[in-house]
Amino acid sequence: MTTPRADPEPARGLRLAWFGHAVGARADGLTTYSAEVVGGLVARGAEVWFHHAERDGEQTPVDGPHQVAWPTFRFKTVTLARSGFRRDLRRWLGRVRPDVVHVSLSFTLQDGWLGAEARNRGAATVATFHLPFGSPGSARALVMRRLHRFWAPRLRPYQRVIVFSEEHRRRLAGVGVAQDRIAVVPNAVDVEVFTPGPSRLRERHLAGAQFVVGYLGRLDPEKGLPELLRGFQGADLGSGARLVLAGRGALEAEVERAQRDPRVIYLGQLVTLADRVDFWRGVDLFCLPSSAEGLSIALLEAMASGCAVAATPAGGASLVGGAARILTPGDLAGSLAQTIGELAQRPDERERQGQASREEAVRHHGLSAMLERLLEIYRDCRGPSSR
């Protein structure tokens, strides 16, 4: 996917209801996806109403009159709408009558009903399916397949279901989603914003660091954080190396304890775009040792910023050409130690890989081209021959 310059305001006149995730109490790939896509559509002239769970936070890419916050319950990874959601949403759809309803799954467990109701009201319907899949044959892959089966009937009201790779398209079709309704639109980042450059983080907090390994994302077990910590500490590194971690999640206490090693630095959750840009500019190597991913936006941000990257096949290494070092899932901590140790000793190779990462991001994962493809999908779904 290339990044051509978009025509000015190609989405003018489009009225879109986006059901996604706000930044505040949470800051993860789902919130970044909502913020970047909706912000890009608004910049292109679309009128977007941003629906989100009230508990997620208040930072959205639209102005106040276009924010719609819904009270919800959350149980672990499941979001439940409170009483009155269906009644109030029917009223909203009837009053506003958007052209397109786009749901970044999962919004709530009402997503299937939401798509059907939007179609009944005459809106085109699109869903982005973020659910990852695990490595073939793994226990996590079995769990993910069951979850794909759970969601498949709830996706039927949507005219298009967006996934991030051909492999994901094949797997979703394998559980019953009509293949002609699945569109592959890889995740993307703004390659004019995420660029190599000087870093305040590096200058102020990492002064004297000769090699910086970074991780930004959810601090959850499936992200491979324990293995990353062991791999960093098991590599042949001197006192000039740093491991910088940012995010929130179930392993936050473990990450905080890891700072007993003075080379490990935990920054907490980075909420603002400026903080993320600065973080990546300060990192030499980004490691994503996940057991399951879709196509990580953090991985693409790191690549666009010129970082060398290392990831498991399930973490996205198989989806970004030859730009990423591939980590071995069977001995993840050992593979991380070997990769980190090798690149610590070879700054020329780090630089070469960082340049290759940047080129891959610009060539195939630019936000402008992704938004053009999305607008094309909206036009197709609104056309007279759409189903």
C-alpha cells in the first residue's frame, strides 16, 4: 500500500457514525486505530459522530457535539451495554440518519444487533475485526478460533468486514463469514508524523545510553513481556544498554519490579501522540514477542520511525515483508537474548534494518492510502448494487 497525496476533502458530504474506543482510561491499539482513522476522515471533510464507552475516557478525534458516550459495564475483556442502549440508539439513528455505520469490534456484545439495526435504518454497515489469531497448533490458536466462531454470526449484518491480512481473511471465511464480504485493509500509520528524528526522551532520560530496546503496548501475558525481560537480562549487554517499557495492563507490577535492574525503565502509559512519536525516536530496537496479534499499530509506528524491529510470526513479523527480525516462539526468551545481543554489538546492522523498516512502512502502510481504500469501501456499500 503506497501513500499518495490525497485530494482535498474527498469525504465531504459523508455522514459517518463510528463506534470505537476513546483514549483516557485506556490507550492501546484499538484507541489508536479509532483516533487515526477518524481523525483522517474528519480532515478529509467527513462529518463523524464518535460513539464510545463512557468509561474509556474523553479524548476523541471529534468536537464535543459529535461525541456520544455510552454507559457500559466491563467484565475482563467483555463490554456490556447498560439498560436502555437499544432504545436510545434506535432514537439516535432515526434522528441523525448517518450514511455509514462503522463498528471497530468489539464495541459491546450488542455489535450484531447494532449492525442489523443500522441496516434497517438505511445505513451502509462496515466492521473492523481486530481479533487476532495465535500460532497454528497452539492452545491460544484454539481459543482464538472459538472466538472467531462466536463472532461470525454477529458479523452477518455488516456489508464489509475489514481484516488486516489475507491469512486473517482465510481464517474468518473458514468459520462461516462470506468471503466476498471480507476486505483486506492492512493497518496503517501517518508516515509524515512518525519519522526518525531527535528524541527528548533520549536526551533527557537516557543520556549516555548506547543501545535502547523498547516496548510500547498492553502489559499483558500474551504480549510476551516476561520473556522480553528475561531475554534482555540474559543478553550479553553492558551498562550502556536500556530497556524502556510503556503501557498498562495485568503485568504492570511485574514490570515495575523489573526496575531493580537499573537498566530497565518503566514510563507508565503514554497517552498523547507527541509522547508516542518521541518514544519511538528514542528507541533503537522494538521487540514484539506476542503470542497473538492482528497487525500491531505499535509495530508500524516503530517501523515508520526508523527502528529496527523484532517480532514473532504471530506478533506481525510475517505481515511486514522482510523488515522484521523473526523471533522463535519455541524458545522466546533465548531468541530475544540472541537478537538483542547481536544488534547491540552491530550498530551498522541496526541502522540498516531501521532504514528497511521505514521504507516498508512508507511503501505499504501509509495512512493516506488506507483512508482512500476505506472511502472506496464506503462508496461500494452505499451503491445501488450493494447487499
